[in-house]
Amino acid sequence: MGVETTTRTIADALGAELLGRADLPIDGVAPIERAGPRSLTFIRADEYARLWPSSGAAAAIVSRSLRVPGHDPAERTLLLVEDADIALISTLELFAARAAPPPPSPGVHPTAVVDPSASIAPSASVGPGCVVEAGASVGEGSTLVARVFLGRGASVGRRCTLHPGVTVYHDCRIGDACTLHAGVVIGADGFGYRPAPDGSGFIKIPHLGAVTVESAVEIGANTTIDRGKLDDTIIGAGTKIDNLVQVGHSCRVGRCCILCGQVGLAGSVVVEDGAMLGGQAGVGDNLRVGARAKVGAQSGVMDDIPAGESVFATPALNAHDAMKNIALLRRLAGRLDEIKARIKALESERANLP
């Protein structure tokens, strides 16, 4: 990472008990198998603790409940914490803050195009090649990094970062403290067509709503969120959306939800607070995923999911039932192999009869 600190500095930042040298230089964080002599690693389970003697790491963050064999405090350092996973997050934040480039200067880059009726807060930054149309606004401390497009009447709240190539269509709203990664598209038309009565093709359905993204939402690269048909598509506060996710028109995603990579929500889906959808899960039109429900990766959701339930498979089933079905299918496959072998043996015996 190229940012140097010491084991003492990290221990103080984490409130960790330091077991070993306090003066070891640390310039990065690495997995225990690939860590070098200036690296910090972390140990959260016995399987990793057993790798410590052979690891090249200078130091490790360790859950206090674990025993780490082969540690020499004269040469290396263990930082004992209650939960190594949580402490690692804090450590990564420490390195990220040290390595982050300086924030851009407030103001509008000479190559940006900003309509005179747009509102740009004095502390906001509008970078190279950005376009801000009539009536759009950018709040205090927000950054449009480069080539960001804000359509007519669109708004971006305070302390947001919109990375290169983000497009926010007309009248869409981004709340405070949001991060939109490269290539995100907010507010494209929903996918809505009806066959033409004369059979000549399809009639496009207009979409009159917009998109509202509430505060503290992060949206991954190349994700698309379509505008609503009659009212807004809504993404609730604190929700985190991965790369390459498709949120269809008029969806309502609740607070603090997780949508992993390549999730697809068809039109008018409701995802309630705290629900989690694994990678490539798909949800059909007008369905509801209950609060705190979990949808396994590559599941196909074809019915409403009750609050708190875990499902997976296609069509998505209660996780217990899905696992039982898989086990039964495997046993059935084995049984079929046995039957085939018996039939083959009987046919062989019959062929040998006089």
C-alpha cells in the first residue's frame, strides 16, 4: 500500500493488547499465506492460527479467544482483540485514510458544462467533462469526479461522490453521503411494452416517475436503477448495492438491504428492510421479499418470501426444504446407478443361460 505505520500505532488505534515488538514497521495488509516482512495479517480461526509459524508477516490481528502456536514476541507481534474481523475493518479504514488522494478543490472544472440555472454548492467539486443541466443541484461537499451527467432537475445531496461516467437522469434525487461508482445509471426508462393491437410490433409504456436514492447508499459499478412508471423507484437509506445489479421500474428497496452482484429485480418488486439477496438472484414482477429475508445466490424467486426466511434454488424454496430436495436427488441418483448395475448383471446372467 505504500503507507508506513508501526505496530504500536495500530495497537493504539484498535485498543489492542500488544504481544511482541511495538516498533515493527507496517506498510500494508495481506492474507496470512502471502504476507511479507512489513505486512500485517489477521487470524480469526484455528486454521489460520496454525499458519502463523510459516507466515512471513510481521504482525497479526488475532481474536483473543484463539491460541496461536509458535509465536516469538522478540521477533514478531500479535495484536489481541475481541473480534479480528471487526478490527480488520478498522485497520483497513486506517490505511485507506492514509493512502487516499487529497480531495479535489471546490469549484467547477473549465471543461465542465453547467447550466446557469443549476445550483452548485460552494464546497462542491464538479470535475472534468461533467454536464449539469438546468435546475439540477449539487450539495455541500459533494464531488462529481469526471464525465458525470446530471439531467434537468436532478439533485445530489451533501458529501456524495459520483465516480466517472455516472448518469443521473432528469428529476432523480440522490440523498446525502452516497457513493455511486463508475458507470452507474439512475433513472433510465423502465422496460415496459405492450403488443400493438394491429400486430405491427410493440407500444412503449411511458414512465413518469423518477428515482429516489436515500442517504448513505452505495451503488456499485455499472448498476442500473430504472425510473418508476407512475411513482418513484426508491432505494432506502443505508442500502448497499453491488456491481452489475438491475433494479426495475417502480421497485421499492428498503433500508439497510444488501443486493450482491448481478441481482435482478423485475418491475414493482418490494424488498423490505434488512433483506439480503445473493449474487445473480432474480425476483419476478410484483413480488415481495420480507424484512431480513435471505435469498441465496442464483435463486429464482417466483413467490413472495416471508420476513426472516432463507431461501435458495430455482424456483426458490425454503432453505431447509431445498437442501432436503438436493439430498434426495443425490440419493436417487445413487439408487438409479445401483438399479442399472443390477439390470446389467441380470441381463448378463440371462445371456449365459443354456
